[in-house]
Amino acid sequence: MPVAIDKYQEIKTFLDAHKVSLIAVSKTKPQEDIQELYALGQRDFGENYVQELVEKEAALPKDIHWHFIGHLQSNKVKYIAPFVYLIHGVDSFKLLVEINKQAAKNNRVISVLLQVHIAKEETKFGMDAEELKAAIEGAGGLSNIKIIGLMGMASFSDNSKIVQPEFGYLNSLYQVYGKIKTDNIDFAVLSMGMSGDYQLAIENGSNMVRIGSLLFGARNYNK
């Protein structure tokens, strides 16, 4: 399926009006599709797989902001640390420490979002409230990371009565921890909402959404 250019422009207009950032989720999609959106001015792209991200970063324009939005294993951080723009799914303090270590090796400060488990589904990753509190309290000595906000994935459901409270809960945590301002903690991003629920997410305070299938069509995992 070709890139849905009309849909992209419609979504971008809506998001711009609400001052919401768009991460175009390009995982499993060919470089040509990314180039097509790049030509329209899109610069923020999200990838889930480290090897795929490394290959695309090497081949595509250097002013692209690459967001790692998947579940990141500590032993893979070193591969994306030289260039990654924002790591979305930091779901443990251990991972935060490793990102700081690899960022220091590359003389960088890497921006991150802490992922909170907000869904009813156990398969979703993320910290609980206590782990989040501990990670923020423990981040003081990590001078090569910057925590710029929170991320969460709601239940995979069309029922807004299920999804809305999950978004609302994450927003309430964002309001609490957003008051903290230190050398490496300065909240500006509440990332929640994907192709099926981004409008509801925005109603509940999201200012960054991750949209893939509406722009690129269904995923091909059998390449």
C-alpha cells in the first residue's frame, strides 16, 4: 500500500492545531515510504527494532529525528546511543542507568520518556507507580540522560470507558512529576495515543502521538 498522503496531511493539520507532535511509526516499512513522508516535511519517525533502526539511520537523511518506541533491551542500547533522538519506552531504572552509560561513551545527553504500565493487559510493559517514583528519585546522578516526560500504552480496546481512565491516570502522574525541575528532569512530553485512540489521548492531555497504520497501511512482518 502506498503512503496515505491525504490522510497524513489531514492528521498533521489536526495535530498542529492542538500543538501535538506526530511520530510516524515506520517499523517494518521500506525506506521509500519514509522518504515519501520526509519529502512532505515529516522529520520524526518511530522504530521498534534496533537492527532495523540502525540500518535506516545509516541510509536515510541525517536530519531525521529517530525515536525508539519499542521494548529496549539493555544490551542493545549501545547500537542506537550514537544517534537516537528520543527513547520512549524506558521501563526500568536498570535500563535508565545503561542508557546513561552508553550516552556518556558517545559524549551525548540522550532524552528519554519513562514508560508507565497503564493498561489492563499484562503483556504491556511499563513501571508501576512505585517503580516510577524510585526511578525519578534515583536519576539524580545520571548526567547523560534527560527525562523529558512519560509514555504509556492504553488497553487495546475500542471501549473509551476502558481507555479514557488509563489515559487520565497517566496524565495525573504527569501533572505530579512535571513539577520537578532538575538538571536532568524537565517534563515537556506526555506521549500516549496511537492510530486507534489518538484523539481520545489528546483530549486527556497527550502532546505526542505515535501513528503508523493510518499513514503506512497494515504492517508486513513476513518480509
